[in-house]
Amino acid sequence: MNPWNEYWKNKTQTMRPYVPGEDLSGVSVWPGDTPEIGGMIAISNVNPNDQYYVAKQFFEKNYEPAVLLTGQNRDCSDSNHGFRPRKSSTGRSTESQF
């Protein structure tokens, strides 16, 4: 029996663009990453003091903007209230249903 299963994430992730040259002393950066334009700084939804760098390639492959039901991008949120689930290439929702 295979113990591995696939799971959908049901939360949004609050992020902002990395700014070249900024002080990253309070940001966790994986040793194999080199911060660059297009990378993002994420904050934990549980602890806003927990910040980490998301590499450009990983961000582009795995994230897209969360869109409000009005079609507007939301600046920052600690919940999914008001977000429209996006559809993946398989047609399944990539966010939890409301």
C-alpha cells in the first residue's frame, strides 16, 4: 500500500515582492537560493514575524494572485473570505469552496 497522497492547499499565502538589496536579516532564505527580482517574501499566516523567501522559479510555477469575487486583487488578508477559488488545469478548484 502506498502511504503517499496528494492534497490541495486551502489557504492563501500573503507575500510581497523581493526588493533587490533589501536587508534580509529577518527573512529565512534557503542556502541554495539567491534572492533575485521576481522572488517573493512570504509571511506565515500564523506568525507575521516568520518571514521567508520564495524563489522566483518556485513562485512562478506554484502561485497565482488570489482574486476577490469582485475581480480585484486583494492587498493582504489573513483569511480566504471573499476569495474566488481558481481552477487548475484539471478543472478542480485550487482553493476551498465556500
